[in-house]
Amino acid sequence: MKKTRIGKFARSLATLQLAMIPLAVGVVSVPQVAAAGYAVAAETTDQIIFRDGRIIKGIIAEETDSTVSMFVMVGSIRGASPTVYNKTDILSVVRGTGEDETVTEAGGSSDPIDKPTAASPGGKVIYHIKLNGEFGRDVNKTPLKQAVDAAKRYNPDYLLVEVDNLWEQFGQDLGDETASFDQFSIADQLEPILRQDLQTHWDNPPEVVVWVKNAMAGAAFIPFFTPNVYFSSDGRMGGIGNLGGMFGSMGDEVVRDKQESLRLARAKGMAIASGHDPRIIEAMTMTEYVLYYTMDGGRPVYYTTAEPGAELLTDDGKDGNADTMQEQVRSEGNDVLTLRAELAQKLGVSKGTADTVEDVLFYLGVLDNYELIEDPAERTLDRWAKTIDRLERDIPRMFREYDEIQVQGDYNERKRARGAKINILRKIIGQVERYAESLQFSRIGVPPVAQLRVLIEQFRLQQLADRP
């Protein structure tokens, strides 16, 4: 949804379509444009995967209990009318593959969608991206990149990244707040999208602003991508305090220490690049790290030993200093640092407390003349999450179908059965590899891809050895 304070964006896409298609009315629907022989802009395409191995891409028009209707895409050209397929022939339907299309004339060249501009001179464009859901599943590299790529066409002045990940459910599964530094590898892949890539690939890079509501586990690193951080009143940031015990007692101690040091150095470097004090990272990630602070002229001064008047941020977590389980679950302990709004602002991590988008914009000095674009990015990430939801249902179902196929009967029946099993395994592999960053084998309940490939090879060898 787009909110306008002064004026409205020119609807460039509608103007382009009306100029290309002579109509007596001033509103053009998607079916009308498609019927006139033009491809319609679509942020994503859908897929129908058939039991015989065929895969058709397009835009799903309607789905009933027995059929699926689709506007079939050939390149970026969409068919003039939907084709109806029977569900008895369909293995699975995958919605929203995230392939960005442009408006093109049938048989012609592509024309990019015009970029809207601010409502009036001096106005600002704010593109609002919501990072909700589970970090590493719903929030991951591909959907974030798609959301940022979608923002580029609007040439925004600010990318407002709202972080509100699902931590309660995840934290309860883990039992405490300290279990998720291992998600740093995911955050490490997200950082270039919101930092280096903007400088490299955008003519006018936007300013990235992070609004913290719930930035726990790997999401706690996202605010360190930028100096522009704001907290909601009940915002919190942490849950990454297990680096010191991440590798347990396995292997050589020197190797473990080196691996921990490398990861800590990378995380601290991420914070330093945005002007954040690296000791905050250390206090958030290392249970044994002790940190005190005092305030001098409104700025924190840090100490690793007790000093007169210094306030304790984190203790060593040993013996009597260890947090209780209740404190860990509630993120109220001090074995590792969990930032709340007041403390985050006091330590300079946050620039202010903001409970609405308008509050954030007020801090940025954006008062009246602005365009707020917040719906497209939300749809992008929501589609990704829904796709993962579907695959977590579809892949186990496909594997059950695989198990139900019996290799028996005469030669032709055995050959068909092996072919069907191989076909299903290949489809599973294709989906898993495409969405590997977010799919978890513990949830989908199928063997890893390497084992699936071994099964395919075994069936091929069996078929070669079979005789009529």
C-alpha cells in the first residue's frame, strides 16, 4: 500500500498500457491487456509440475478442486487466454517463483516500468521492507534481494527495513536466548544486499534505516548494517550469545578458538563499518566477556574491569553469576547483552524510540512531503514464506508418492515404475535446490539431495540390468 502526503505518483504503467492499446475506457484490466496480445507486468511467475515431468510457467488465473487455469508464459509474453489443466495430471503447483518480468509488446522489445518520483520537488520516497517471520526461513537472501530489487524501480531516498522476526516460538524451542550465533552466516549473506550492492548497482543509493521491533537470533546482526537504527518501545535485539561454546568440545581447541575468532572478527568488522562500537558485539556474543560502562557527555565509555561509578552490562556467566533459565528465556539476564530500547539509545546503538513509521520519519526529518511505499516488498517476502510453507507440505507428499510406487509386474511395468520414481526424485531435488537456503530437512522429512541422487543412480543401474 502506498501513502501520499502531497500529491500522488503518476501511474506510469497504466499510462503506458493505455497508450499502447486503443480503448474507449480509461481503465485497463489484466485480462484485457493479455487478451490484446501484450505481456502484463508480473513480479513473479507460477509453475505447474505435471506427473509426466513437464513444467509449465505462467500466471495462475484460477484454481478449483479439480482444475488449474493458467496464463502460460513464453519468455516474457503471456498467453491471451488461460489454459485449463486437470489436477489429476498435476503433481504440484508452485506459486510465486520470484522471476521479475517487464511489460513487453507481443513480438516486440522490452520496456521497463517507469520509475515514479516524489510528489513534488524536495519530496522524499521511502520504501518500507518488513522482515517478519522466521530468520533463515522466511527471511533469507533470495527474498530480501527480490524485495530490494523491486525497490530499485522507485528510486527511493530511504530503505526502511523493519525487523520483527519470530523469536518467541524459536526461542522456546531452544530454551534460552543464547543459542543462535550460528545464524550469523545467514546475516553475512544479507549484509551485501543492504550495503555493498546498493553502492555498486544503484545510481543513487538510498539511505538504509533499520527499525527494530524484534531482532533476535541472526536478525540481531541486521541493525549493525547501518548507523541509522531506531527501536520501538518494546523492541529488543540479541539472542546470539553462544559463540564461545558454539563448537563445544569437538576437535582441537586451537582450531575451535581460531574459528570463533574469525567469526567474531567478521561480526565486529560489520559493526565497525557502520560506526558501532565492536565491544557491543563482543558483549552480545561471548558469555565470558565482561563489560562495564559510564556516561561522559552523553556518550558511553566502556571498561572490561570494575571502575568507580561504572554500571555492569555483562558478567562472566560463571558459577553464581550464571543467569537462571527464566532470565535466559525472558532475555533478562546479563551473561550476554540483550539490548532494549532505552539501553540501546543510551549506548548509541539506537538513535531514538519510534512506535510508528511516522515516528521514524520524524527522526529522519521527513515530515510532510513524502511518498511511503510499503506493499510491494511485503508481498515479495510473503510470497517466499508461502512458497516455503507449500513446499514443506508438497515435498513430503511427493516422497510418500515415491514410496507408494512398487517396482513389480512385467518388464514394461517395472520400467515405468522406476521411471516414475526417478521423475519424482528429480522434482524433489529441483525444488530443494531452488529453495535450499530456507528449507530444512528436519521439517520436510526427506533424505538429503546427495542420497536422492544415489537412489536415482541405483534405479538407473537396476533398469540397465533388468531384462524383459
